[in-house]
Amino acid sequence: MSSKAIFTVNEHGYYGNFGGSYIPEMLYPNVEELREKYLQILNSAEFQKDYNHLLRDYVGRPTPLYLANRLSEQLGANIYLKREDLCHTGAHKVNNTVGQILMAKALGKKKIIAETGAGQHGVATATVCALMGLECIVYMGEIDTQRQRPNVERMKLLGAEVRPALSGSRTLKDATNEAMRHWINNPADTHYIIGSVVGPHPYPDMVARLQAVISKEIREQLKEKTGNELPDYVVACVGGGSNAAGAFYHYLDEPSVKLVAVEAAGKGVHSGESAATTALGKPGILHGSKTILMQTEDGQVTEPYSISAGLDYPGIGPFHAHLFDSKRADFLAVTDEDAMQAGVNLSKTEGIIPAIESAHALSALQQMKFKSDDVVVVNLSGRGDKDLETYIKWGGY
Ligand SMILES: *Cc1c(COP(=O)(O)O)cnc(C)c1O
């Protein structure tokens, strides 16, 4: 566990046994173009200048690292919250879409497509397309467009076209299929912005690098506040895994820093209504990469469930599949009930209403044993405004 190279992607697009690029031949030219150019573009002075400028003046970075005093007292350790909830649009997702819109421009692409489930990634994509004046089409399962009306309206207000996916179960997986089909038919002028550390290589690595600004800042901020840039724990929730990848990235090769990934147990890991991928899943291929996913005996993807839309995904990215497989990170699971309680608790204890996704990470602290001088960083991936309806329905506050 000494070299970072063990945990980041290798030259063939693999994290240990996971990753790769399992795509239809028709998609190969698009993905290959990106693979050939992404590192050179990400590392170019021009990209870095524009990206850092937008992160600062548009997204509002650096986000604060906040010592949550009352929560620390409750838990008997020093709990720091990385405030991604204060990013423009209310979550970490915009770190990635700002980077990918600059990538699209550098590749000379004029149009953007994206898929979205609950609509959060669609909104973050529509936002940066408005910012750059690029055409934006977001595919969204028809069922999801009904369940997530406000986000559909947000995307439209931002100038994007929302195309309902009418095939299959009319949810995220069908939206992804239709976005892929669109990309195959429009390879020359279109960039596909994927919203998490999932998809064929190089997407997981590109998205992880764009989110890595989170742990870069944590190191600097902890150093300033405590004199030591290494905490004892970094804790983050995992849907596909992008906020966790960003929070873990610059700690991967620091074995003294324990990484804790938190999945959604839904109504209970073994209730049949869950999204606890590492507890329930097996290796397989999902959305273009080899990873761990929930599946039936004969390999059909199982429908996931979580009260939080952002964690309601049947797999995890290959980055996390490898962290799990190699035991570099611990994986915990938190039920709907426990997450909601942790969300209410943070609201009342610190005056911060968290996204229900982030509340899963907060709840996991209850399952952990701390020493009083432990330094624990929780990545607060988003704010709870979008979840007010769910809080109201759940009640209990
Ligand atoms: C989308 C989302 C997540 C889950 O996505 P990851 O790629 O796993 O980070 C977590 N928290 C919030 C607030 C989200 O919007």
C-alpha cells in the first residue's frame, strides 16, 4: 500500500482488475479520441488557467473546511466538514462539468449531451453549457422526468433540451443507452459529459482528476488549521463514486489515512430494496467498464433502491471497486432511516441541512469508533434544498 500508482488507473485503463473500455465498436472513435488527448489537455497551461479561474470565480472554490464543534462534541472526535454543499448549483458535481466543458472546447466540440437520473448531473451540465453558450441535450428516463419535475424545469430554464427516454424501464439506464446512441450518430461535433467516475476509460480517471481538487484543498486547509495535512479518516458517500474519488484522491498513497466509503443500504442491505453494491454485488460489466454491480444469478442488472436519488445506482465506478478489492478503503452501508436521522441531526446541531446523499456519510460516523484526538474529514457532497420534499415526507424532526 505504498505507491499511488497501485490505486490510480494504469496505461491500459485498469484499476487492478477493474475498469477498461467495454464499448460497442461504433463508439470506439469517440472514446479513443478522448483517451488520446485527455491528459495532454488536462495538463496544458491553458486548461489549468481556465479551470482554476472558473473554480474560483464561478463555482466558489476553495470551499471551506469547517470544524463542526457541536457534532465533534457529540461524536467524541474532531469532525471537519468539507463544504461541497456551498458550490454553485449546490453540490460537487459542477467541479466535473466545468472541467468537461473546457475539455469539450479544447476538443473543438460544439454540442454537449448528458444523461441524468434524478436531474442533478443534468442541471450541472446545463449550467456550464449556458456559461459557454453550447447546445445541450440531456437524456432522462420518462419516469424520472415525472418524478423530478423541478430539475426538468431548471434544465429548461438554463436553456437545455430535455429528451425523455421512452424505452425499457424509462429510467437512468435507458437514458444512458439513448445518450450513447446519440453519440454514435454524432461523433464529430458532440462531447458526452458523464457525471461520475463511471463509464469506459478514460472517463473514470478524467472525472477523478477533475474532482481531485477536493482533497487538494483538504490537505492545504488541514495543514493550515492543525499543522498536519493528514487526517485519521476521510469519509464520503458513494453513488458512482465521484465525490468520494475527489475526497480520497490525494490521500490514496498515505496509508495512515483511513478511507471510508459509504453506500446506501436503502431499507436494509438484505431487504431486496438497497443500493449497497459492495455488500451485494459481483464483478461484471456496467456502462462500459468492468466493475462491481448488483445482478441476478444470470447476470441481469438488479434495480437499485435508495431514498436518495444520487446513491440509487446499481454499481460503483472501477476506482472504488479496486479500493474495495484491495481493502484500501472500508465500505459501510447506511439505511434510509439512519441517513434521514443524521440529516436532521446535522440540521439541528450545526445549522446545515445536508443532501440526503451526504447524510449517509454523516450517519456512518455512528458506526465508527474514534479516539478523542482523531481528525475526521467528512465530505459534505451537497446541500439539502433539493431534498426538502423528502425531509417533509419523512417527518421525524
Ligand atoms: C450525485 C450526488 C452524489 C453521488 O454521486 P457520486 O458520483 O457518488 O459522488 C452524492 N452527493 C450528492 C449531493 C449528489 O448530488
